[in-house]
Amino acid sequence: MFELYQSENNQKFYFNLKAKNGQIIMSSQGYADKSGAKNGIESCKKNSTDDSKFERKTAKNGKFHFNLKAGNGQIIGSSQMYASEAGMENGIESVKKNAGNAEVKDLTE
């Protein structure tokens, strides 16, 4: 499920993609308005099935994470940190499997 929410100071809109267990799989950047965040969710749904859109990274502390990128190369969402590369790959597979048909829960209404 995607959750669309607004920052505490109401300056930006964000979304999280959550697994069925409620764990956050991926988080967005901040958007100036709600329509931008909704477009980000649609871009996430569209690009989540293409493995080439996932940028796999290793942090300086040795943990693993990924970014999902749009066709123009802009980052749509970023994952949490994973202790293992296998954990990161499982996160990517979860996005591929769940993002395309995930419902959107708008917490701003």
C-alpha cells in the first residue's frame, strides 16, 4: 500500500510504499504539492516492474540500499538500509511484486 502524507509543518508531501506487515519498503522525496506526490506514486507503479530502473547501492558503513528511478533518471523512491545484499534484493522484489497494483491511502484528507 502507498501512504500519501504531509510533513508536520505542512510544507511538503511524501509517500511511503508499505509491505502487508506495515514495514516501509520505500520512501519518496518531498513534493511541493499533493499532485506532484500523486504523480510520483504513478511513476513508481509504472517503473517498478523494470529491473533496470533499480539502482543498487552500498553505503560507506557496508549496508545496502536501493533507489527506484524514473525514465528520466530522477529518483522516485529510496529504500531503507539492509544488513545484507540478499535483504536488499528481497526489498526490490517486494517493490516489483506489490507496487504496480498497490492501493493509495491518502492520509492528508
